[in-house]
Amino acid sequence: MNVTPWEVEGVIDYSKLIEEFGMQPFSEVLHEIENPHILMRRGAIFGQRDYWRIVKAMKGKEPWAVMSGFMPSGLPHFGHKMTMDEIVWHQKAGGKAFVAIADMEAHSVRGMAWEKTREFGLLYIRSIIALGLEEDAIIYFQSKSPHVKDLAFELSVEVNFSELRAIYGFNSDTSLAKMFITAVQAADILHPQLSDFGGPKPVVVPVGADQDPHMRLTRDLAARASIFSFEPIEGGLRVRSRKGKEYLEKIKEIGFERKVYEEHIDIFGDSREIERAVREIEVEIGGFAFIPPSSTYHRFTTGLTGGKMSSSKPESYISLLDSPEEGAKKVMKAFTGGRATAEEQRRLGGEPEKCVVFELYSYHLIEKDEELRQIEADCREGRMLCGKCKKMAAEMVRNFLKEHQEKMDAVDLGKYTIIG
């Protein structure tokens, strides 16, 4: 198993990923969520970091945001649809939505021409709008966002080559642009917390597990770029300054019981209220006061021929721009969890956990859990053969693509805030 932001190989053990990457299982917070998305209910979203911040913000009707992005190096496909669906769900649950078109990454890492990144980028934008993104979202191309580029420069001060080499495996042949993109991606994630967008707030980033190195680096940079740090103590928080002891003077008169030491201040009371008050002071004196971003991690979408679905392998995916007929044909050719013969399938049953078609049902095509359970039971017990199952899925894909593309054609981009 090899999982990096630019390469995924081998058989993925998601329990091992949670352990190795230091995530938390999503199941730990699932029961706290009202009307969870099907990707949450069905285990497609398997891991998380600090999603409790989002749950608390939802329940408390406090400001929060959802942010993720798409590298426009090829056509949007069903793998991208997972992230789009997650952004839309979080927006409808009350989060401010930020959608990045990672044209700088596509240009520097994949060598895409700027004109092509814009052409593809607009397709991603139309697709996510067709899937339900509402008009108050902020959509932008990295190369056109001064907030992102300026913040990326500030964040780059906090990281060096040795750290990037340890995280990403960069070496002497790695271009400076590819290294700088890591700061741009961190700025994508953190810029919803800038004052121009309402200041510090919880932000959740729905991504695949291969993007976790970016999340770990960004969480570290959020702390390093901020003035104050927080450490739980009995009855409150210990506050330190990363930028010099003189900043502690700014919070000595905070309206809570406190004990002042040379290197830190212990503040007693509700820890959330203390943290909020200190962050407000930091913003007032010109600091960022970033809250470490939260994240959710979804399973990799299986390619039609097995392995990970990838924009660089057209045979592995159904594009959201494929004609309905072409999409249906691809389903009919997809890898399944069926047995070698019809007789064996009837006797032993199928293996839906190995089936690309059943994954399409689970993640994209069937909303009702009861309907999905019936298909699974019919497969496992040998009552349904793969041919019939594929035909059902092919018809669903045909109908989805037809409807989706009609919605894309009807999108009025003028109603949306698009930077770039």
C-alpha cells in the first residue's frame, strides 16, 4: 500500500490508514450528525480529524465553513462527484462553501496549459452547481485569488525544504513551483478564516486519504502562523505566545480569572469562551488566530477496471460529461464481484464488496438504504446475476448523466461569485 498526494498504489487497508496517519474513525462522530449524507451512513467516509468542531458549530448555529478543491487536469468524473456531494451537503447543513479550482497545481505538477485549466475548471464549476451548490458559495481559481496567493507567501515562511522532503519525498530534482504549491494548498484551506471572510472559524475539508499529508502540514502551519497557542489545563486553558513574550501583555487584562507567569498565562473558565476571546484579541492586533482545520476522508472510488479511478486513465472512469449512452456502455464493461459462471453465481452468490457496480449503487445511484440492502441480498444469495444488475445500473447512470448535463447547460454562472 502506497498512498501519497500524487500516487496511490496497492490494496488499501483503511483501518491501517487511520492508524498510520493518526486519523480518527468517522464512526466516532456519526451518531452526533442529524440526517447524515449517504456517504457517511454507508462508510464511504471512513476517517476524520477534529470533526467534532463542525458538529458543535452545526448544533450551536455558529459560523463555520466547508472548503475543498479540484485539480482541472482532466474531465470531472464520479470520483470528483463524491467530493462535490460532500461540499453541497455541508453547505446545506449551514456551512459557508469555498470551492477551489487548483489551476496552479495543474499547471506546475501536470504541465497543463493555463487555457486548458480554465476550460476544464469551468466544467467542474458547472458540475458542482448542477449537483446543488447554492449561490452564496465562493468559487475561485487559485491563480486569480489574491487572498490565497498572499497567504501562501506568508505560510511559506513557516516551512523549509527538510520538512517538505520528509512529508512529500521532494528531492533536488523537484521544481520550486511544485514545492510552493504545498503552501498554496495550505492557503486554500486556511483563507476562509481571514478577516475578509469573517475571521477565525471551524473549517472542514472533505478529501480522499491521499490528501492527508496536505492536511497535516496545514494544521501545523495554522498553529505556526498564529500568535497564541492553547493547552488544556484543569479548569481552563494555558495560553502561550509563539511570536514573543511581549504579546502576552495583550491578554493580561482578559475578562477571566487568570494567573500570569513569565512564559505563559493560565486562564480559568469555559475553555471555548477563553479560546474565542483570545483569538479575537489576536485578530485585533493583526494576527491570523487560525483554528486548526478539520477534515473528512472518503474511500477511493474504484476504477471501472479495478484500482483507483483516475483522470489520467479514461478507461477507469465515467465522466460527468460522457454521453448517457457512453456512460451506460462503460457500466456494462465494468469489473464486478460475480463468479466465473452463472451456475456458480447461483450456488455461491456474488461478492458485492468487490464489485464496482455495487459501489456505484452505494455511493451515487441509490438513495434508499432498504433498496440497496435488497440488491446486496439478491447478489449474495445468488438470486441476481451480474448481467441484470449491470443493466439496472447502466439505466440509472444513463438517466443521471442526461439529467446532470441538462442542469449543467442551464447553469447561470453570473449568479455566483467566481474569482477568475
